[in-house]
Amino acid sequence: MSIKRGQAPKKIAAPLKFAGVAEKFQLDVVFINRKPSEVDALIAEGKSVSEVILFLLDSWDTDYPLSVEGINELEDDHMGVCQGIIQGYYRARRVDLEKN
């Protein structure tokens, strides 16, 4: 048996690359490997996007504080980054079938 319960990685490092008309940048993050059901529960509770991101992130390489306020400020300065972080979480967590 190659897959065992409870042995998924606890954290996932991911380089997130962003591009807009006026800028390109990379945000290196470390996600906490949360279950999608945990994320869905937060959304169902009405948590803000910033609160969900704070729940998902262990760390990031920016001087914006890793807080609801810092996430909001980052989004104000670089519109779309919050959506990209959440999208990056799902991409980082998802496994794909490799060609045999």
C-alpha cells in the first residue's frame, strides 16, 4: 500500500507567479495543508477572503504583515493577489495522474 492515512505533507511550499499589465512578481508562500472541507466550513461560516487566506498560510516572503489587515493591504495594492493565493492553494494541494 503506497498511500497511508495521515501521511500527507503538513506544509507545502509554493512559488506563486503573478502578472498584470503593469507588473510581474513572485510571492513565495508556505501553505498549511488544510483539508478542503475545513476551508469550505470557513466559507460557509461567512469568513472573509482574508481570514481564509490567513487560515491557509504558514508564511510568505513579503514585508506585508501576515494578518487580516496585511492581506487586505496587499490586495488593495495588488488587486487579484488574494484570488491568486487561494487558487495557488488548490493547485499546490491537488495531485495529478502521471503518465505511465
